[in-house]
Amino acid sequence: MPEQLVPRAVVLGGSLAGLLAADVLAEIYPEVLVVDRDELAGVTGPRRGVPHGRHAHGLVARGQQILEKQFPGLLNDLEAAGIRPGDFSGDIRWYFNGMLLRQARTGLLSVPCTRPVIERIVRSRVQKVSHIRFLEQHDIVGLETTADKGRVTGVRVQRHDGSAGVEVLPADLVIDTTGRGSRTPAWLEELGYSRPAEDKVKVDLAYTTRHFRVSSDPFGSDIAIIAAATPSHPRGALYYRQPGDDGLVELSLTGVLGDYPPVDHEGFLEFVRSVPVPEIYESVRAAEPVDDAVMFRFPASVRRRYEQLSRFPEGLLVMGDAVCSFNPVYAQGMAVAAIESQILAAQLRKNAVPRPQEFFQKIAREIDSPWDFAAIADLGYAGVEGPRTAKVRMINAYIARLQRAAVHDASLTNAFMRVAGLIDEPAALLRPGRVLRTFRRSGRPAPTPLVAARD
Ligand SMILES: Cc1cc2nc3c(=O)[nH]c(=O)nc-3n(C[C@H](O)[C@H](O)[C@H](O)COP(=O)(O)OP(=O)(O)OC[C@H]3O[C@@H](n4cnc5c(N)ncnc54)[C@H](O)[C@@H]3O)c2cc1C
């Protein structure tokens, strides 16, 4: 416990990153206040402030491990809510370019969680902490600072329905987790600081998601069927079993560079048919739709380089999608938010008001690999703007080969999934033994994609 007794931390945004931040702050702060414009308590379904919550989400291995450590027994809670976690490779059918990677038990868990369910379950844990309070249906309108603007001293909030005036919430530490629409860059400018530089990868992606009830189980012992989008087959599909055993399934279709999966029934099915994994189309073509399809557009991945700023006010940090909003097809956002919450915990143990520059530098080091992994893969699409260095071209050619080889070689599937699950650094794929296996096995003809190969 630090020497100084600090009365209050305020978290802006009560979604996943905000909940994780609040839980960590509560280890140090006697009062933690989470502000969100939405109603949160008792909410079980998608909500307005998290429109992406209607679309398929998977929590990858590293995120699952951190969440389980932070909230022991969380996996049991998720299972009790009907979610079925499974092995990241052994229980998921991963298709690349219509070819099924050889399934292998990695020992790593993936949680194909509907986004509202995981948020509700994490929130219910956080709500049990008596000194964490939620201020719901309040918009965050600005920051309060000292006269010299060197330190943030609180936030200004207002009831979402405008029924009351602006209220000031004093705070020793403010953490912005308001997602990709975060206003911190604008607030910094208003206060006389520079905005952070932004790296962008313009993928012009859309998810279109619909739920169906299927009469025969397409998954068997598996938990998901994933047709990963690639430059040669850019249409993707994330097909997940839903909580409960009543045949409810979730299908998110993904299209890049303006090729948006349609929301109308025929257009949606036609798009599914064009995904090079016939078993998904066969499963839903005659299934009963249980809702209308909804679309979410994602113009670009955005990384805000707070670590490069030389001046930043004390008493303010930024986390989660507000710092880095990853291309969602790589399923990195929640796991990276979890990693950042661990860094926050370590920083808080040193100082109840962590030094912003140190915090941003530490999280930047963790963001580097997943960001590069996704950005390099996205540059494989001819229409995505950006410099295609020799390194980018070499890595993309190699990864495509590795995916071909992994159709025959479970150890390569395993290696790839350890990187995708944020357990290993991407450099692990370049170990000499793996390169050799990749080159040896990638020339072999692929088996028929409909037959699941397992080790
Ligand atoms: C289509 C899609 C699919 C995805 N799939 C995956 C996946 O499979 N795996 C994965 O790990 N990640 C995935 N992600 C990313 C993941 O959803 C986020 O990383 C995760 O939700 C953490 O986000 P966050 O808490 O930082 O912000 P958000 O979830 O965006 O939450 C921001 C919160 O701030 C509140 N807020 C915003 N502005 C204000 C304001 N002015 N006043 C008051 N409240 C405000 C909102 O109501 C909301 O509660 C996906 C993202 C998208 C878009």
C-alpha cells in the first residue's frame, strides 16, 4: 500500500477494459467510481454504448488466463451461463483458404463468448467489490485540471437524458476506457498538449451477424467453425454455438475493403455460400433465423501513440480500445485490455498515481506484437494502403505457406495458435525447426476440407 492515502479513482467507461481497470484499482483505492452513459446493472444483452457486442467475440488464450487469475472461478461462471470453452485448436475448426488446419490439443483455452455474456459475468464480479460504485447513464463531458493544467483532478459528467446540470467528480486518478471514440486526444489539445500520433490500417471491414436455430448440430464436439479471411479468400465467417443446448448459433460474416456482407436474407445466404467452407452454408441455408442481421462497420484499425508524447498531464491514463482498436478479426482487443490491466496493477503497486509516460511505454511494448501481427497480415490485401516492405512481403508469404503446411502438421497449427492466442511472440514461428517443417510440408496437396483431421 502506498504511503499516501488516496481517496478516489474514476474510470471512464464501464465496458471490458473499464471493468478490468476498476477491479485492479480497487486493490489500492478506497473508492473507485465507474462512469458510463449506458445502464449497466442487470443488463444481459447487447447495449447501445457497445454496438460491437452484437457480433461474434472470442476470448483468446492469454486473455482467458489473465481473467481467470484476476477473477478465480470465472471459467466456471461462464460455463454456468452456458458458454462452452474449448481448446484453441483441438476444439475449433480453423479454415484458411478453404483448408482445414490439422487440429491439435494446444492446452490453451479459448472462450467463444457472446460479448454481452462475458461483460455481464465480469461485471457481476466487479459489482461485488463494495468500494467500486457505478454511475450509470452519465455522459463524460470533460476533464477538470489544476490551474496550470499539469494535473487532472477530476471529470465533468452529466446525466445522459440532460435532466440535470454538469457535475464535477473529483479524482486522484482518472482512467479513460471509453473505447475507440475516446475524447482524450481532443481534451489534450484543449488543455494545450499535443494529440497522440495515430497509426491507421484502413481495412474498410464490416461484420454482419445473424442468429439461427439449427435442427442438426454442425459442431459435434467442437465449439466453433472459423473461416479465416485471407487475401486470396477475403470473405470470412465466425460460426459459434450459443449458450444453451437448444440449437442456437451465431454467424458473423466478415468482408473487407468495402465488400460488406449484406443484411437481407438472400444476400446474407449468398455471402455465406461464397465463403470457401461449404459446411457453414450447409448448416444455415435452411435454418430458422431468429433475428434480423445487423452490420457493424470498422473503417480502420487505430493505434494512438501516447507513449511518444513528451508531455502528458499527471493523474490521467488511457487503456483498452481507446489506445488501440485492433482489426477485430484477429480477436485481440479483450486480451490486450487484460494485459494492460496487469500492467496497471504493477504500476499501482509502485505509485497510486502511476506516471503516464512509464505506463504508456509499458503497454506500448505489449501492443507492438499483436498490432504488427495484424497490420502485416492486413497489408497482404492489395487494396490496404501502407508500405509493403520486404519484411512485410516475406512474412506474409511465409505465413501463407505455414498455414498450408499446418493442414498436414498439427505442430504447426499449435505454433500458429500460440501466437494468435498471444501466448508466444510471432518470432516463434520463425524458429529453424518450424521453418523447415513449413517448407517441407507446404507443397503437399490439401486433403478435402470437409474431413476434420485431428491428432
Ligand atoms: C466487430 C468486433 C468484433 C470484435 N471481436 C473481438 C474478439 O473476438 N475478441 C476480442 O478480444 N476482441 C474483439 N473485439 C474488440 C473488443 O470488443 C474490445 O477490445 C473490448 O470490448 C474492449 O473494449 P473497451 O472496453 O476498451 O471499449 P468499449 O467496449 O468500446 O467500451 C467503451 C465504453 O465506454 C462507454 N462510453 C463511451 N463514451 C462515453 C462517454 N462519452 N460517456 C460515458 N460513457 C461512454 C460506452 O458506453 C462503453 O461502455 C471486437 C471488436 C469489434 C468492433
